[in-house]
Amino acid sequence: MKILTMLVLIFAKKARPLLIRLLPINLLRRIKKNIVNSSIDKLEEESALIPFSRSMNPDGINLVGYVQGETGLGQSCRLVAKSLESANVNFGILNYNQISAIRYNDKSLNYKITDSIKYNINLIHIAPHEISLAYFSLGRNLWDSRYNIVFWLWELEIFPQEWEATLVLANEVWTPSEFASESIRKITDKPVCTIPYALGELTNGIYGREHFGLPNDKFLFLVMYDSSSVMERKNPIGAIKAFKQAFSAIDSTVGLVIKINNHQISDILKIKTELRDYSNIYILPQIMDKQEVHDLIACVDVYVSLHRAEGFGLVPAEAMLLGTPVIATAWSSVTEFMNDDVACMVNYTFINIEKDCGPFKRGNRWADPDISQAAQYMQKLYGDENFCKSLAEKAKIHILQHFSSTKIASLIQDRLSQIYGGHV
């Protein structure tokens, strides 16, 4: 295993597609975990980074991240890039790909990608558990003499202790939500700033229900999640249970759409087992580009997110922008842009995580949404067209005001001014 791990580390960047074809994904994940743990341990042997010197490089930002990734983190990185553009900040993008089965085919920001590390601030949009691996694979020259900001998302109240050592690589942390910021502030004295995404109007209408193989004569609820984001956290089974409680298996007027990104066979089997008596279910495991995703959200009647925890909640926010009413668990980051006036907020109780689920460790807590209340919301939205329309209209206005590009650009400009002001 040690030899295989070294080979994967050496060839990962150039031979990633070949590795994915040759090795089982579960084996690659175990190897990657070994590599990450080794890289975190190795950080302790490193000498301290050369302190930030503003005069060493031109003012501006090197955005480092999964900008081509077709995942939530990839979209997060692209939104951060758009916010930098709105703030009129000089910046370039260094594309970073992780070792995984995730596709890296989003080319929308290729015009900003560069191999040169030009500017004196790094904004490193790489997941906390991978930041040490990025340090060694990208080279220390990227980090020395620059002001290093890491952009992290986190979904629980407690930040993982095993990742705290990676903060030695950062001068400060940015997150898109105050919920995530508060979690990280508990374990560091370094600045932690909340810089939400700038969300504007989204285009839709290119693809209709026919494109997705969906019926036009049913009231459709949509559940969407990425398997890499951990099924237990996204909790599609909770939404399925609510749908089953709200509607009978023979009700032909409604349907449930389940969109899975980077799907695992085991996930689909769980879903099919839960819905074995229902015929009005539409599972969409195919890869979609962002336009298709937006059109899918826009062409259904309701979006449902009975998540157990969110570091931001981008898809519910996009649904609100697209005029699709949202049912969501009333806990974690989504409560910063959702309330009872603009969404159907589901009550919850806290439960302890009973076994490790990816990075979410046993003993932490997250929300267990009230399935009966979610089912009642489904019935109300189905039966009350005026309520549906009013909720959607108010939600869109709320999001546009809350996350305007002008507002977010001002936050970025103010923070950069403070950074430079302290390092003239």
C-alpha cells in the first residue's frame, strides 16, 4: 500500500484519468486518505513560511481552486471568481484538480486560468482536508511572502481537530456563511471573515421537462444532491419519507424527481428500496451542465432540501432565484438567507452522529428534520397555487437583495483595503 500510495502521489496530476480507470474508486479514496494524513503530519517538519511582503509582488489575488470541477465546490470557486470580477480586483486563477472521480470539464472561466503566480495575495479555495496536500503538490513558492487566505466551507458547529494543523498555512480564513465562520473562530485567533457569494439573475428556459424525460401533467418535487457531499448529510431519504407521507403510491397527479451528481450504485439502491411501491419517481443520475441544472430546478414545482447541515446552501438559494418554492430544514447556514416569509422552514431536533460519515465524525451533532411537517408543506404547496406563487416571488426578491454583487464586492474591497492597510 505504501508503494502504491507513492506512485499515485507522483503521477496523480498528469495521470488522474488513467488512475481512475485502472483502480477501483474505493481503493483510490483509501490511498488519498493516506496521502492527506501523511501530508498533514509532514507539515510539522516544515519551517515557517516567509512572512507576507506586499512589495514582493503586484497587488491582486491568485485564486487557487477547483474552478473546472463539476461539483458544489467547483461552483463555489467559480462564484468567488465572479465576485472578484465584480469587485474590480486584479486576479488570475490557478486550476487545481483533486484525486477523485469528479469531472473537471467546466470551461466557463478558462479565460482567467494561468500558470503564473503573479499577485501578492493568495485566495486558496481548496477543502480543509486537502490544503496540506495542495501545499506540497503546488510547491512552497506559491505560499512564501504572500498573504494566504483560505476559503473554506464547513457544515457542523465543531471544526475537525485533525484539520487544525493546516491553519499554519493561512494568514486568515474566508467562508460564505457566518455559521461556518463561527465554527472556525472557535479554533483560531486568526481573522475569519464571512464573504458570501454574489448571486444575480440566473438564465433558464432553454430546456423543458421533455429534455429531462419528465411529465408535464404532474406536480413535481425535486431533490438534488452530490454523492461526494455525503448522502447522510444531504438526507434525500428524509425528503423521500416526507413525499411518501404526503402522497399515496397511486396518486398520479404528483411526482418526485431525484437528481444525483457523481452517483454511487449503493445510493441508488437505497433510494429504490425506499420507493419500491412508487411508480411516479424519476431518478436522474446523468451528468448535467450548469444550464441544464438551472433549467431542471426551474421546470419543477418545488425544491426540497431536508439537509442535516449546510455550509451555505447554494442549490436552495438558486432555486429561490429561479422562482421555485423551497422546503428546507431550518438549521445551519441556510437560515442566514431563509425565513418563514420566503421559504417553508422545517423544524428539527438535534441528533448525534452515530458513525463516521466522511468528514462528519461520530459524536458531533446535526439536525433531524421533522418529516411530518415537511409532508404538510408538500401538501400545502401542491394544493395552494396562490401560496406557491407568492412564496416564490418574495424569495427571489429576498435573494437578489441579500446577495447583490454590489454588496459582496464592497465586502471584498473593504477587507482587501484592511489587509493592505496593515502591510504598507
